[in-house]
Amino acid sequence: MKIFFVWATIFFSSRCFAQYHKIYDATYLQTPAIYPSGTDSCQRFYFLHFKGFDSVLSRLIANGDTAKYIRVYFSFVIDKNGAAYNAHFEKIASTQYAKGITSKTIRYFPGKMYYEKLVKEMIMQMPLWKPALLNGLPVDCKIEDHLQFWVGLNPPTN
């Protein structure tokens, strides 16, 4: 009888029985996860809930990095129910253009763990999203996003 329980335990904990959990990249899904109030509201949420602006600005001004756009990159996962989890801080970068697709990483920001903590706190407060769909079924998807702000006087007009 003990042998039966051992084999049953091995079978139920094996990879062939376990459900495969895949996280899809939102950029490659036909129907990615959607913030309930739209993209602009999502950016407003980031600005209202990110608590690291003072430390980013003080470091930038101390190093003379002004008259440019600063981006704080991060990523997180939206699950099948629309809840955000697994947030990660990626980098802080600068760009000359508001809608530019390239940016240069700023290397003088130590304390990645500090910004990691701030991003996790921000994402934990996020409301439920409309989940991503794959073949009509909700799936988990990874979102890579950033918040961007101008440092300096008189931002350029587009």
C-alpha cells in the first residue's frame, strides 16, 4: 500500500501531469491586455503612484542631465483574471524626442533594488485590466511599459 502512495505522489507531482503555465508577450498577441480606462489613464496612474520622482530628479540635476526626456522602464504580468503581478524595474534612460523609439540607459543610478521596490508598490495598487485573449481564451501576458517626463525648462513642441 505504501508503494502505491509513493507512485501516486510521484505521478501527480511529475511534469507530465502538471499543467503548463505560459506567459505570453503582449506585443505578439492579437488581443493584448487592456487597461480599463485607456492608455492615457494608465499613464496618469503611473504618474500618480510612482514614488521615485524626487530621487530620479535630484540625481539627474546633480549630474547635469537636463533638457531631455527621462523614461523609467518596468515590466509586469497581467494574469487571466486581469490582476497585475510580478513587477520588475528595468532601467532609467533618456531620449531627445518624446515619441522616439530609442533611448540611452543612464548608468549612474545605483540602487536598482530601491526602484524595484517602488515599481512593485505601484503595480500592486493597479486596478484590474481586461485580460489578454488567445483564441478567445484569457491568458497571462507580460507588459513592458515606461513612464516618461521632461527634465528642464520649456519642453520642445512636437
